[in-house]
Amino acid sequence: MNSRTHPTDRDKGNGVELTTEEARAGATPHMTRYILGWGLALVIIAFLIVLAAYSWG
């Protein structure tokens, strides 16, 4: 791990600066965007069903 102290931190130089990869600490699969898209589509469909049930009922 290649970390550096940052002398201008409020905690008087006790902070640690990490790169993006070091801070992430895990894999980020590209599948997440599809899960979010499908979830959003399903929520919209559910709201449309509820709206239709209250409009026609």
C-alpha cells in the first residue's frame, strides 16, 4: 500500500491519503448498472399498476 500523509489536514498531519483503488477495497462488477436499471423499471411498473388499480377501481 502506497499511502502518504497529507500535512494540511485538520488533524495536524495524521491523515492518510489513499489512491482510488486502495480506498475501494473490492471489485466493482459492471453488473450493478443492470441491476439498478431492472429495479427502476420494476418499481415504475409497480407504481403504474397501483395507479391503474386506484383509477379504475
